[in-house]
Amino acid sequence: PVPTPPSTVDGFVKQFLENLNLERGVTLSTASPNDRYIALATTVRDFLVARWLEDIRRQKDAQAKGVCYLSAEYLLGRQLDNNLLATRLTDIATEALASCGIDIDDMRALEVEPGLGNGGLGRLAACFIDSLATMSVPSIGYGIRYEYGIFRQTFVGGQQVEQPDAWLTLGSPWEFAHPESAQTISFGGHTETYDDGGVTRSRWVPGWNVQAVPYNYMVPGYHNGRVNTLRLWRAVATDAFDLRIFNSGDYEEAVRAQTYAENISKVLYPEDSTPQGKELRLQQQYFFVAASIRDFLDHMLTPGFDLSKLPDRVIFQLNDTHPVIAVPEFMRVLVDEEHMEWDAAWEITQQCFAYTCHTLLPEALEVWSVELLGRLLPRHLEIIYRINDAFLEEVRERFGDDEMRIRNMSIIAEFPERSVRMAYLATVAGAKVNGVAELHSQLLREKVLPDFDEFYPGKFTNVTNGVTPRRFLRLANPGLAGLITDALGAGWTVDLERLRGLESFAEDPEFRARFAEVKAANKRVLSDVLRARDGFEVSDGHMLDVMVKRLHEYKRQMLKVLHIVTSYERIVSGRVKAEDVQGRAFIFGAKAAPGYAMAKRIIHLINAVGEVVNNDPRVEGRLQVLFPPNYNVTLAERVIPAADLSEQISLAGKEASGTGNMKFALNGALTIGTDDGANVEIRELVGDDNFFLFGMTEPEVEELWTRGYKPAEFYQQDEDLRRAIDLIASGAFSNGDRTVFEPIVSNLLYDDRFMVLADYASYIRAQDRVDAAYADQDAWTKAAILNIARCGFFSSDRSIRDYIDRIWHTPPML
Ligand code: 26Y
């Protein structure tokens, strides 16, 4: 039996001091803050290990069906508080540290969050593994242990500058490295056929390889004693590789080769919509899925397992196309290594994979050139060709020689260069394909993959995204969590539909007063954080109007900028009196992909507008623009609970789901939003009276495109819009320099792919409705409470239940 320290203050103190001595080699009085933090994290870890080892054993013994979640990203956020909460150690640890003269808040502040993801997709994976553990689903998460996560963003002269995120430098107490269990992952080389006792078989003769070293993270369930595993792979050079070169006497070349191998897990790609087709990215993808599949087969199955029974044991969930190279790898293992018949192997493969799509933007769909794939993974390319041949044969049988249809459905695209469409491969291989919100799943079937929907009836389904209530309500908003627990009892944390019980409290003036007090307190906390972090002074009594998400043209931060400039211009032109304006602080958080020039210009513009607005006495006390750099999970946990208004303003049909929208609603912010992604479902649930809807619907967007969209006409016809754009063009936000933001202005007037100008008037009217509504604070509070009460659906526990019912069919392990 593995020992667990007693869950008492004394037990915690003893373990903590022991870890300081034995793990860090220091005493309490000589310990640095980092020593203390690491010893604290190690102590919390010590409380989890016994349960974890027990669960690993139970999952294996049960030989039940489990989920392997394959994701290139996990945007975990800080671990300390989450793990204290899961183990009910928060109060004990606080008191224990205090008795050692340590303020636990100082420890919290030291943790560098593992930013191993870009945005929504990576954070979704983190929410899902939290729910999987909390719901006792047999499962494991697989991914990449990037040495550098998403870049650290700073602003220099208002422009984004990226800095490396060296999150590992002070140590990483939450992981267990197992270099002794490393696996060899191969690349390159060629393929050949050989005679195997009368049977002709294919095999891959690779050209080079690297080692995949597993790093295990514990993923505790909430108050259920369960601990799941997240296994992230790190690339290191193989000895053999080094030796060959060492023997040739070329030391420098040997070191270079090592660097090349270790580059594979060096850095998270910061692009999140336009795939660059970079070789290193494909190396990353193959590296982690090959290691994960091997790991599953070697460690989760009993020796001699009958591989034809694999569909009863595992479902590999593909988080977007990033891990889709797992499909030909799985086939290669079954056919080349296990000598299974092709048809039998394909039958199994089609039951063992399912694919989640997270986008609708055509430019975001990953393709790999045949040239690159054939060079890096020659056997996989052959397998993909064979899958495609068999698939197109079936299409021909069904539809005859409809060459147009066949070209459209082929996994291999011919133009602009011959390449593999990973979304098509995933669709053909997957038992199920799902979108991430109702509207998105519908558009996926009707617009992106209609031929496949026709060909595979019943394959397409929807699972609306969700967020974990543990991190985004219980931990991030302890004031609100306490209020809810007082009203409803504690069960809501694992059964979020119970929030319905708050509906009646919306009518209770005393409850409303307490809610308003919590919101005000959260604003003070945020204000203190922004002062300490960025030197900002948030004005008192302002409405907090928040837009936090990756910077993308389709998300339309630019529309928000136009609203701010309009509000500002109306006052300085004298058309509106400052004293009649509701005080607002506009808060932004957004990183732009380093190569995305337009996104970076928009960041520059937001900062430039802020600089002018924040320093113009004519709008003082009315308008404020705050753009703290380096928005991440840690900052989200502060910003979201303080928000009054949630900006979800993407062009209809472009945002697959959004998950920030759910976090805000659950924290009692009202949404101003378009009919897009999960906004649609939020509005249905909270009701029109409690949601500020604006903008075109997706069919209206389509119609305007077909008619021919001329943004300049909207500019001509709307005085407010004209004044706002003219002000930007005049150099008012660039010290008179008219060139700086000219590309933004001309893009809006003559291109405007995401129809900012078409939705501007409707947006401004909706914002005027927001102002009017905010004037009645009590009614606003009532609407905020109703938002919380009616959004229990958006728990990631419910998403996981949907995955189990519709896709995985993996009963919880009770
Ligand atoms: C291929 C590479 C460039 C790439 C890397 C990351 C492509 C996409 C991504 C990330 C995409 C992403 O975060 N998508 C978001 O997924 C969320 C979770 O489903 C959705 O809520 C959100 O609407 C969608 O934009």
C-alpha cells in the first residue's frame, strides 16, 4: 500500500517540512520562495499519488472500454488551487502554511501556468479531462510536453512583441518523468515488400528516429477520490542516432542531430487557424500519436489480447485534425506489425476512432502535401492512398462515375498541389464526426461535408461544448460559489443543472443585493490585479465590458473598436454630453498569431485608441480602454467573474462554438452577441430578454455575399460609422500619421471579409440597449442571476455525458 499523509494541519505541516528538507535540501529558514512553492506542490501531490496508482490498477484490471483523448493542445492553467480543491485540502494547506509563516496567496502567485495550447480547443481539452476524472470515466489524455508553451505577449509602443514562455525553468513539480519507459518513434526512409512464407507484405524501413519520453500528470476528479492520467510526450535524441555520428568523429554534427530530434517537442505552434504545412508540425503530430497508440497497446491491454476485440476496449477521440495521422499509424501497426488482413484492420479502425471538428473556416482545414508526407512518413502515405482507393470505389458503387463528386470527396486533393485532406481522412475513418455547437454541426453537415453526410447517414452528430464549473465557477469566483451553495447546497459543482434552483432567487431582493455585492467585490479584486500586474487604474463604478479571446478577424475585435471610437467621437464632437454617458471600461485580452499581420495591426489600433481615450479629459470618468497584455487562463479567472458584459460578436457562421461565452454567462455577465456558435443555445436558454442579440443571421450573411457585398455603401450611408472610420483614417490615434492604420481602413472599406460594416449599425443599437438596461441596476442583476440559473447545460460534465451516449459508449467505472 502506498502511504498517504493524514489530512490534518499537522500531517500537512510535517509532509511540507519533510519535502523542504528531503526534496529541496533546504530548511524552512533558508528556503527561497521557489523552494517553498515546489515543496508545497510536492506535498499536495503526495496526497494524490496513492489514489492515482490505485486507479491505474483498477482501470487496467477492469479491462473496460476507455477513452484515449488525442490532443495536440492542453491549456491547463495553474494546478495548485485545482488540486487543493479536488483533495479538500485548501483550508488545511492554508492553515499549515500560515503556521510556517507563509501566506498561501504568495505561493499561488508563483506558479507559472502550463500554457500548452492556443485558445478554445486547448482549453476544451483541459475541461474535458477534468470532467472525465470527475465522472469516473476510464480514460487517458495524450499530448505533447512542449518545452515552450504559448508565447508571452508584451506591448512595445502598443505593438505585440512575443517572448518565449520558458515555463519549466523553475522546476515542474506536477509531473513525473519516465525516461526509462521511452519509446522509439521513426521517420523518413522508404518502404519495401517482402515475402513472409508465401504472403507478400509491406514494411517501412525508416531513416531516422527519436525517443518519446512520457511525462505523467495526475488529473484529480472533484471530491470523488479518482485520479486520472494526462500523459505528455517529450522528444529526446536516441543513443543510436548519436553513436553513429560520434563514431564518424563529428562531435558538432552529433550535437546538431540531437538538437534536431529535440526540436520536435520544443515549442507550441502559435498559429490557430491557418496551418502553415510546416514539416516540424507534422513531425510533432506523428510523434505524439505514434507514441500514444504504442503506449495504449503495450500498457492497457493484457498480454495476448485479441486485437479484433479492440473496439470493445478503446475509442481514440481526435481533437480536430491535428492527431489524424493516428489513423494510418493504427492501420500500419495492425497490418504491418500484427499481420492482420487489411479489411479486418480497417473494420476495427473505423470503430476505434471518432473525430471532432472545431472550425468552419475553409483555410483552417489542415492539408499535408503528398511530397512532404511521402518524405516523412512514406508507409503512411501508401496506406492513405489505399484507404482512399477503397473509399472512392465505394462511392462509385453508390453514385456511378460521377467524376465531380469523386473529385470533391477524394481524400487526396489535386490542386493547388497534390495533398492529403486530413478532415476527409478523419471523416472516412471515424465512427462518428461531431461539431461543437448545434449551429456548427448543422453547417458542418450542410456546407463543409455534405457529400459525406449523404454517404454516411448517422455518422454526423453534435456535442455542444462545455466548461468545467470547478475551475471557472468554484475556484475563479469563490464569492458567487458561496452564494450559490448557501442557496442550493453544494451539489451544483458536479450537477450544474441544479443552478435552475436560482430562478426563484432572482425574485428575492436580498439575494440580488448579495449578488451585486459579490460582483462589486470581484471588480475590486480585478482592479487590484490589474494595478499590480500592469499599473492600470480601473475607474470606480464603471460597467466592465469585456472581450477576451484570440485575435482573429472573424471574431471581430474591430467591431468593438468601432463602437469605442463611436462612443468617443459622439462625446468629443459634442453630439452627446459626457454626463449622459454610462461609464464603461472596455477590457480586451487577445494574442495574435506572430505571422498574422492584420491581427497585429488591430492590436496596435486597440492600444492606440486606448492611449488617446484614456488621456482625453473630455471623456474622463466615462470611457476607459484597458488591454492587459498576455491574456491567459490565470488572467481569465480574474476577468470573467468581474465582467458585466460579455462580447461574443463573431460574424454568424464563423465561430464554431466559443466557450468564453459560457464562462461569462455562468459568472453572471450578460451577453451581447450574434446568432453564432453556442451563443444560439445560450440565448435559447436564457431568453431574449436576458441577451442582447444583434447582427445578421447565417443565412442573411450568405445572402448578402451572393448579392455582392460592398462595405463602402454602409460607410456612405451611416453617419456614425463614417465619423468613426474617418477619425481612425485621419491619424487621430497615430499622432497624425495617416499611414499607420491605413491598411485596416482600406480593408474595411473595400474588402471586409467578415462584414464588420454590415453589422455595425445593428451592433451600435444593441449597445444603446445595453446602456439603457444597465441604468436599471436591479433589473440588470435579475437578468444576470437568470443567466446563471439557466446555463447549467454548459457544464463540460454534460458534454462528456453526450460523448458517452452518442459516440463513446463507455460506461463510468463506479
Ligand atoms: C492547424 C493549426 C494551425 C491549428 C491550431 C489550433 C488550427 C486550429 C487551432 C485551434 C482552434 C480552436 O481553438 N478552435 C476553437 O475551438 C473551440 C473549442 O471547440 C471553439 O469553441 C471555438 O469556436 C473554436 O474557434
